[in-house]
Amino acid sequence: SMVVPYPPGGVNDLVARAVADRMSQTLGKPVVIANRAGAATTVASNFAAKAPADGYTIYAAGTSLVINPTLQGNVQYDAKRDFRPLSLMSVTPFILHVHPSLPVHDLAGLVAHARANPDKLNIASSGIGATNHMAAELLKDAAQIKLVHVPYKGGAQAGQDVAAGNAQMMFSAAIEAMPLLEGKMTRAVAISSARRSPAFPDLPTIEEAGGPKGFDVVFWQAMVVPAATPQPIVEKLYQATRKAVEDPELKAQFARQGVELRSSTPEELAG
């Protein structure tokens, strides 16, 4: 099975399902998705670290795999010791978007509104220690604004709460923000990457919008396995992962949604 650390519907889940489907075709065996959400991905990371190293458990890990040991005291794994890397899978920027009731249309307006209303605006995230939580904290610190952080079990859920007006803003993975923006349920302010996204060419970067210089926060996703997995199995899974991630049709499909599918060697990922 392929363990996914978030509920269905978010960027991690959507990419993992697409890659698992292609891997199933290559391996001739079904690669089934197992969603294990909770504790900002620590539930899944702890589970995957202790899973049998027989090639039957693959972990679609995200950036939180390396962030959580620093931020949370309850992790039962060591990212370098307990896992063997297979390949990078995807890189995606976040879109800072707001509920339409907020009287702001750009980053400067958002910062001014937040300064005028300290601790009255909620900013949602995928969970404590999630990459979009880090983006929120960076922005709060740089702009010297006071926002109330509201963590969720996943980005898709959090985005729905922004659309419903229960939170006023969040950094959502581009693929998760897209349907909300298209449905006019939220309004985009800026994108978190250092460069504009081809999928959102008119959306300024945080720096371009007058935010902190050098602001560059993206979510990466990678495939790893328990550390004791034998080399022949690692090689077989790596080749299947690489073939899936480099599929031109799949790359084009996700690129339209602001997600860059990108593979790497195990050595590159470990570095």
C-alpha cells in the first residue's frame, strides 16, 4: 500500500493516487492508497517508519517529514535513519487567498487590514508544522501582523473552511485553491514561490506584491520506504516511481493545476 499522510482530496493525496495508478500498471500489482491523517502527518510517518521493510509499504511523504521532528516532541522516527529515499514526486507553490468578504484585493491591502484588526483574522493551515503553516508564520513575522492560526488535518478541509468564511485566509496548495478561485468562493492575493507559476501567470509572487524579499515557500512530496527495505526492491520501486512521475501526460495534467511533477534519484533526494 501507499501511505498518504493527509485525508483524501488534497495535493498530497491527488498526486499519490495518480502516481500509484501508473505504478500499478508498471509493477503488475495494485498499489492501494491508505490515508492516515493526523498530528500534522506524524501519525503516518510513525506508522511508515515501523512498517515491515518488504516493499509492500511505500510512504508518500511531504515536507513535514523533516519539519516535524524539530517542531513536535512526539515523533517516533528519525527521517534519515528510518527511511530510504526512492524519488522526489512533486513540487507545488501555495496561493495566498482570502474569503471574498475581506475588503482586500492585494497583499498590501491584506497587511493593512490585518494591522488594523490584530488577532481578529483567522489563517488556516494543513496542520501545525505543515509547510503552509510555516509560510503563514514567515509572513506574519515579516509583515509584523497578528493573525490567529487555525490548524486542520489537511489542506482541502482548511480551504473549504476559508470558502465558508470560518477562516479568512490561508496559503493553499495551488491545486487545492484552483476550484475555490474558479468558483469565486475565494480571492487570490499572491503566490508563495520565488517565481510566478505558469498555471497562474497573472498572480504576483509575495516579493512582487511588496512582501518580504526572497520569500519562497513550496511543498515537496517524495516517495520513501522503511530503511531496511532490500536494495533490489528499492531499485524496482524507484524505477516504477520515476516512470510514473516522468509520464508526459501526467506531468502536463498536473502542470495545468500548478503542480510540477519531478523525479530524482534516491541519492539526490537523500542529499
